[in-house]
Amino acid sequence: MKILAKIRFYWGSFIISFISAFIMIPAIMIFKKKKGTILHYLNRFIMFLMGGKAISEGEIDTTVDIFVMNHQGIVDIIGLEALQNNHIRWVAKKELFDAFWFGNLLRYGEMISLDRNSKSGFRKLIKDIRQSKMIYNRPVAIFPEGTRADNQKLKPFKQGTNVIAKKLELRVQPIVITGSKWILNEHIHTAHKGTVRYKFLPSIDVKDDEDWFEKVKVDMQKVIDDEFLNNHISR
């Protein structure tokens, strides 16, 4: 079984790389006005080929400015893109934009680059998120942990998300993701058939709740713990 899980990991990695490089990037370059729909259908296709399925619990709020979610790996993104058809702008570290294939996907998809080692990077992030709201009318997706987690406990949330949400008076929806690491575990290089679950928590108008950031982390951890204890599903 371990050998099969290893084989499935390299198969999944190949599928993601091949479709991204040779189908997804050319498609969004040619059909610029259909980027959101293209990403939706191709990510559904990737999930299908990997033996994965994305399901939701709760209602996605199409009026929010930013989605805040926990992070385990690339399947988090693939599954959410497969699940809904919003034209999301993902916040990704600058190093990913420098990658040969995925960098082009991020650039042509008009995603948001974050330089975590530069003070000007935070100012640029504020500007990009403001433009997403005021000009592009596209929701932003961000991982406030700032990195991929390898266990059940949420890592400390970076305060940048809180500062920006308050400064721009954003409407936020938290999403709790469980099961994605089972589909493709980038830490130990294994993969399995399975289901990724996205639980959409109630939306928050940040200007009306000073302590929203701390409350969201607590609420998200409760969902993660409940899924693990009662349904044996890890995050």
C-alpha cells in the first residue's frame, strides 16, 4: 500500500504539472475573459484524474472581499477552484512567481505576489487587495498561517491579514479545509483517493468586530478538531 501511495503521489504531481503547463496556461492566455471558468473546469478535471472529490458544507458568500483559510498544500487551491466558479485572486509568495511553469500560471491568472522579506511587499499587498475590491471585483484568497502546516494544530496567524482587513474594511469569509493532505501529501510524498471538505463559516464585516481575527482562529480550530475526533478526517 505504501508503494501504491508513492506511485499515486508522482502520478498526481505529473497531472498537476502537465495540465497547468500545457493546457491551463495556454488556455487562459488565449481566452482571457474566461479565466475563471477555465480554471474551474480544468481543476475539476485534475481532481478527477487524481481520484479526488471536493465537497462543501455551508454557503459560499459571493459578496465577500477575502476568503481566509487553513493550508496544507496545493490541493487546497485545486479543490476550491474546482468547487466554485468565482474568479479568485490567490495570494502567493513571490518565490512561486519565479517558478518556471507555475510562475506563468500565477502571472497570467493575475494572482497576487507577496514578498515576505520586504517592507514594501506589505504595502504592495494592501494596494493589490484594494484593487481587487474596487477595480477588478474579484475576491482574494489568503492563508493567514503563512505556510503549509504538517499537523492538526493551526499555526499562529500572521497579523498582516488582520491589519489589511481592518484598514480596507473588508468583508471576510473563513473556510476550513480538511482531507486535502490525504489526496496529496507533499511532506511525505503519498497520495490516495478521497474527499476534500470545505466548510464555509459565516461571513464577517470586519469593521463591526474588532476581535474578529482571534475569534476566527478559534472557530477554525474547533472545526478541525471536530472533523478529526468525530469523522477521523485530518486537515
